[in-house]
Amino acid sequence: MAKRKFKTEVNQLLQLIIHSLYSHKEIFLRELISNASDALDKLKHLTLTDANFKNLNFDPRIDISFDENKKTLTVSDTGIGMSKDDLVEHISTIARSGTKSFLDQLSGDRKKDSNLIGQFGVGFYSSFMVADKVEIISKKAGEDTASKWVSDGQGEYDLSDTERDPPGTTITLFLNDNGKEYAYKWSIENIIKKYSNHIPFPIFLHYEDTTFEGKGDKKEEKKEQKADQVNEASALWKRSKQDLKEEDYNEFYKTISHDQEDPLLYTHTQAEGTLDYTTLFYIPKKAPIDMYRADYRPGVKLYVKRVFITDDEKELMPSYLRFIRGIIDAEDLPLNVSREILQQNVVLEKIKSSSVKKILSELKKLSRDNEKYAAFYKEYGRPLKEGLYQDFANKETLSELVRFKSTKTEGYTSFSEYVERMKEDQKAIYFITGEKEDNLRNSPLLEMYLKKDIEVLILDDEIDEIVIPAYGRYKDHELKAVNRSDAAEDLKTEEDKKEEKELKPLIERIKKVLGEDVKDVKASTRLSDSPSCVVVDEKDPTIQMQEMLRQMGQDNIPEIKPILEINPTHPIVKKLEEIKDDNAFEEISRLLLEQALLIEGVEIKNPANFVKRINSMMQKAL
């Protein structure tokens, strides 16, 4: 029996689980039972859909036994089992997206790490919180050989061939001092009833029952081996909502999600009529750690008539709702439905459409509670904006759910709240996009809007650059970016137009000296305190969008030149009109452009020349 080493990530995770989840140590049994249930689900599906397994003598059950003297606890199932390769891949390696970034987030703070580990899902590894040694004997359905895996969780494991009949997995924990309390009937029974009552397969607890027969001196002790079914063994989502308590829903969520916290929200639908189906969806309090990875794991399981079909199908929910956890159980799908059929199935598409509407409806109700919705939005605001971009059918509902920072309010505001505060003669909703909130709030582009008491939405999330211009209009109100050249046109006064006309000779002169570095030079109606700002043409991508495209690897983006706007009333601009010296005029014109670019977070082409110009101006001033 050769020793093998765990992958580095397993070692790290084991140590973190042992030290960070100690106060939740009883969840190890919930995790083992949940894994056993998944294994039974998978084999049940095969026996109903695959000819190779239809004659298998399948008796789905989970058996739990213990030995008080030896301090052992054993969890056994008759599920699909694992081969030797499966044991290496699923037990000895964490082949999961985001593992390294997840481990990097852990701080050593037990409370915070406990929540993070809950999001990741601890599964089998939680056994080492209560055991000095763990032994797995498993035989995969359809294979002849069983395998034995043994480890003390200290970095190495043994793997060898053994025997087992029938298929399935038996896990034996050799309990340490932290876990010795779990070698007793009452503690095991309490945990099963608390966490696993809803598991849809029977869980049998094996124990030795002691009774006494006879009377007085003739009383004899009689020991008998018994096995009681401890759980109800009914699919929780199929039970009547009236029979379920919040505690039932919460414990079921923890089993399917491996989370330690209660969910933020759940919704249970039992539909009958044209389509018969049941759904039970949850929103976790914390966003899944792989939410922004292309290879994220979907969180919704598909059942047909209570038979598990898949938990690896991203088509069950639109990608912007990838944080949803839960169950879809359809009555009108074939059991042997393939992935290709799933992606084109009319019945499933209708269930999906109704489910999305139901989830968004629940979020709309949640949004009435500002505090709770703020907690939700902090975790899931960005995916909702993706939905605004992707989901045309639910665009109107999503437009009521997205939130933004604003020049008028603390925290977040909605489009509808913005419209309620709009000035009487205001037609458009104004917004500014960019990287940092502080920079945007202090941008010269806002000066005129602040002066006229016009609210501007502060969009500092990079996804806003794509989503909001594509969305375009909220009800009757056009959305206008203040960093585009046309945004202030409808706010021009007759005085503005007069100043613009008077400034034309100066503008032509500035255009000439700046040449190819700008697309145009204009008199600004949006500035009050600053001498200049840069905007982009209404048809060009913004400066931030150009940078985002470069980060995405698009190096062949044509150079988009900015439009320089100058403030007709600013003392520097007024003085500029009087300068006869061509060199001095060019230096100041370039400084007006360069400082405007810097304020917008744009890297100027030649910083050395910029510094020279600044030094020259300071020298003259002194």
C-alpha cells in the first residue's frame, strides 16, 4: 500500500476547515449524508435510463452505525460509488474553479473564514474536524473492483484494492477527542433530524438495544441489533408549503448549498395546470466565490418526477441568475432527457421563463425593504445589470431592480426615484461613467449640472459602460452620458449660444495648435469652475470603454481622439484670447488639454513635456 500525497490546496483547505469551522463541527455528518444522497440520486437515474443498469438490484438507502468503545462512526450508501481514479480526483484533489483565489481570500479570522468556507462547500473534508483517521471503501456501479482510501488528514493517503458488494461507498471515521460525542445514538439521531430529515432516501441508524427479561434474581440482560429509519425520506420540495417551517427550508438549503448561513431569501412554487412542476429557489446571503468565472458551477438541480437528472446544466437559469441555488422538478419531461434536448426543450423553457419571473418578482418585494435590499444589491447588483443587458423579456422589471449612486442621495437610488426628483422641465436622465467614485464626483463635467441642481447618476462599475448605453431609455426618459459631446445640448441657453459664437476665433486658433491630438474644440456650457474638460463624440466609445476593450485583449482599437471643451467665462480662457506669443499660446492650450485628460484618468502621451510646461508656467509666475 503506497503512500500518496495530497495536492497542496487540499492540505491548505484541511487545516483551514479544522481550525475555522470548529464551532460548527457537527455539520460533518450533514455533509457526508448529503454526499451519500447525491450518489444515490445518480445511480437511481442510471437504473431508469441506462440499459446497462436496469437489471441492477438497486435498494437506495443510507446506513449509519457507530461503536462507542472503538469510537468509530460509519456512513454507508448504496449509490453510484467511486473508482480508484474518482477517489484521487474527488477526494485527494480539489479540481474546482477558483480554488486558489478562494484560499487567497482567507484571512485567519475564524468568523470570516467560516463564512467563506461555507460558500466554497466543505463536503467530505469536514470529517477531519472530528476524526484522526478516515477510511473510505467504495465500488463504482458497473465495475468489479472496489478501492480503499485511508488518511489521517496530515498530507498523505493510502490507496489500494479491496472488496465490497454491492456498489456504493462506506466511510468510517475514527473519532478523536473532539468527535467522541458522535459515537452515541442520541447525538447522531439529533443531528440527522436537525439537518437531514428531508433527504429523499431512507436513513437507517443501527444500534444495539438492551432490554431486561424476567424478575428479581432471574432478570436477564438481552442485547439486540436494531436499525430504525430516522428521517422522513420525502422530497422536501414536494411537500405542501403549509407543512413546512422556515427552519425546514433553511436546513434544506444548507444541505444542497453546503453553506453555513441561512439563505437571504427563498421561494417555493408548486404549479399545476398546463404544466406541472415544482421549484424551490434560494438566494445565498453571500455571492458564490466563482460567480465571475466563466467556468462557474451552476447551483440549480433538475429532477423529473423526483428523479435526479443533472446538477451541471447552466441552461436551467439565465447566466445573470447564476447565484441562484435550488431545485426544478418537472413532471412533463422524459427521464432519459439528454443535455442537447434540455437546451431546446419547450417545456423546460417555459418553466425557466416562469421561474425567472417569479425570482424577479420576489426581488421586487425585497426591494421595498431598503436595508435588506442594500445587503442583497451589494452582493448581486452587477449580475442584475448583466440581466438588464441580456434579458429583453424582463427588461422592464430589471430596470426597477438596478441601483446607482447619485449626486443627490446617500447610498443607492433607482431610476424611478431619480425620475420623481427630476426638475419640471428636465427630459433626460444624466449619468457619468468612470473608474473611481471620488474622481467622478469631482469631475469638471458635473459643474454645470450641480450649478443647475440637476441630478447625475454616478456609474463607477466598469459594466455600466456596456449596460447603460445599450439600455438607452427608462420609460419616456432618454439616458444621457455627461461625458459625451451632445449631453448638454438640450440645456443650452441663449446666453450660452452667444458666448459660443464670440469664442469662435479663439477655438479655431486652439484647434490649429492642437492639430491631430483632438477631434474638435468647442465652447463648453457644462463648466463653471474649471477652464477645460474632455468629452467624446456621441458615436465614439468613451475613454473608459476604450481602456476596457484593451484589457480584454483588443489591441487593434483605432485611436479615438477627445473633444476639448473650454469654459468661455474662466479667467484663463479670457486671458488666452489676449496672448499674442504663439509659443506661449500653444503651451497653455496643451496644458488645458493635458490637465483635462488627467482628471478623466487618461494617461497623457508625453508626461515629460507636460512637466516641462508646468515648470515653465511656474517660473513665469514667480
